Amino acid sequence: MLIELDLTISQILEMYPETREVFITNGFPQFADKKIQRDLGTVLKLKTALKSKKLNADVFIKLLEEKIHEVRQYSKLSSSVVTNGKCLNLLALLPCPLKVPLQGELQLVLNHLQCEKGVDLHYNIDTSANKYIHYEEYIPYFEDSDEIPDIILTTGYEFLHDKFVERFVQTGIFLQATGQQVNPRFLSAQLLDPQCHFFVLAVNALVMVIEKKRLGSLPVPRTWGDLLNPVFENQVVMRGHGDTYCDALQLYYYKDYGNDGIKGLARAVRYGLHPSQMVKELSSSHNGLPPIYIMPRFFAETLNGRKDIEVIWPSDGAIVYPVSLLVKASKAVELKELVDYLTGPQAACIFDAAFFPSSHLQGGRSLPVNASFKWVGWDYIRSCGIERLQQELNDRFLDYM
């Protein structure tokens, strides 16, 4: 047999480039892009990819091997696979405003690890909104720890899904997240993982932005609960793309107000946009546009100083979700310098400069004086069946709009 299920997609395509056509025409069109092959394919095993698409492994392998035999004679797999015991993998799925500044600094650290320590780190630093690479689709199908990147940096809830937590987090695969010097605001908001599985490096904070002229005689909302007032019907824009809307907002309103919270939020929201589109719309003079926009603080800061704009940090706290870090315990020694960097004051400065308040003791200096955070909580995320609840709340939200 030429193809083994434990091979990664990249290994297969590098050894047998002629098989790319099989992947493209049988459920994996994203691998037409060599960058996606390099980024996603280096950590995604064939068996995981096939499970995610519910494809028969024997049939798919037969297609691959038939394609290989069309263009070359049989050759042993063992002669083609080259392994490197010091090769590590990093996956970073970050919002655009954080990806750009952090990527440049991380490159310096990674170059140091390679030059000084002889450690090659294969990495993918991408946006969490990449429409071509949906890494989260494969997470439920991971079965072996070697399928998982050695270090994961993310803002999503995907790595808190039940199957991943049961198979890998609760079994001690990852390093204990202890020893951080923490900003007191993070402690008061209970943002640190009480089970010490996830390092919390920073938060993405959602605020309200008001266009004063459009608001007219309507009251200025000062808390998240204010938006449930029927006077704000169709007056709000939130993050949304197609039929998918911001899960952090939906989770908060559901946790604090139950199903009435989802109904009220859906009543208030006229439509969804990417935050960059919100900024553009707030600069528009078109008539009939909504007056209230919910967006990450980074985008809100680009509007500061305009007389017609007011940025509201709600009195009950900005809704936040963590930028978190998972590190394999077995790689703790090789990755110590990288972990120290990401949890230290240098990375904290990058987070704060991008308006992602840092958890570090020296971080958070750009925050408003009385700013607080509103976080649904680790216990809630772990007990609510987050994967199911995210989909269920979004479906209800769409029904009520």
C-alpha cells in the first residue's frame, strides 16, 4: 500500500503531487491552493480529513493509488517519508488586527529558535475568519495527539468542544497554565482558566459605537441590557456573515436573559456586517442607516475623535472572549522560550497596541479608567455543550430576525 491513513495531506501531496486532482475533485477543493496545503495540510492527517467529510477510506485510498499508478511505477512509502524529530507545529488563528502585528514579532522568535536551538517550527498564522481554511471542521475527528499542533493560539471556542476536551485536554496532553503575572481586571472578571489548561493572553473586547445624529431622540444605551428595549428595534448592526452571527453576543444574551435575550437581540439587530464594513458605514452619509454598531474595540478606536461618534464602553463591562494558548506538555522544554515570550511583557505590549487588552500584570494600560469585562465564564462554557449551543442559538436568532 502506498498511502497510509496516518500520513498528513502535505506528505501525500509532496510525495505524490499527481494526487492533488483526486483531492480537488472529491471533496477537498481547498487543496488546489498550495498555501492552504502548506498551512493546513502539514497538520491534517488523511484519516481525519476523510472522517470530516464522511468519505470511505478504502475507496478514497484506492482512487489515490490508481492515480499514482497512472504516472509512475510502484515505490515504497518508507523511501519517501523523511522525519525530523525536532520539527514542531504551531497553529495561530487570530483576528486580523492581531495577526498582522503579532506575526512579524513571532517570526523573530521563531528564527531565533531555529538558529540558536536548531528547532524547526512549521507554523500557520492565519485569520480566524479565513473563508477557505476551516480548521474547526476537523477538530471533532482528531483521535491521536500527534494530529494536533504542538502549540495552539486561538480566540475561538472550538478547542473547548466536548470531544476535544475529553480526548486531549482532560487527559493531560497539554501543559499546566500556571505562573502568569496577571492584570487584576482579569482576576475580577474570572478570565483565568480555573482548571489551568488554557493560558489566557488577552481578550477581544466588544463595545458599542453610536452615530449621534442617526440616534436622534432615542436614548443612548449604556448597558447591554438596554438594547433589549423595544425602542431599539432594527437599530443595531452586529458582526455577521451570511447566516452566521457573533456567537459571543448570542452566548451572553442567552446566559443572562434566556431565550428572551435571543429574541430581544434579534429584534434589535437589522443586519450583520464585518467590523471593517461597519466602520465604512459609520462614515457614510446615506439616509436610513442604523445608529448603533457592536464591534471589537480595535475597529471602534479608528473612529475616535469624530464629533458625531460616541464609543460606549458599557457600564456592565465590554463583552469579551479570550485569546488563549494551549501547549503540549511533551514539548514544554523545546517551546519554553516561545511560551515565555507569548505570556510575557513584550507580547503584552503588542496585544495592548492592537487594543486587545493583555492579561499580563503590565498590560491593559490603554483601557478606560473604569473599564470592566463581561465574560460568560469557563464553567458555563464547559457545562453548556458549547458546540451544540452555538449552532442552536444562531438558528434561533435567525428565526427571530
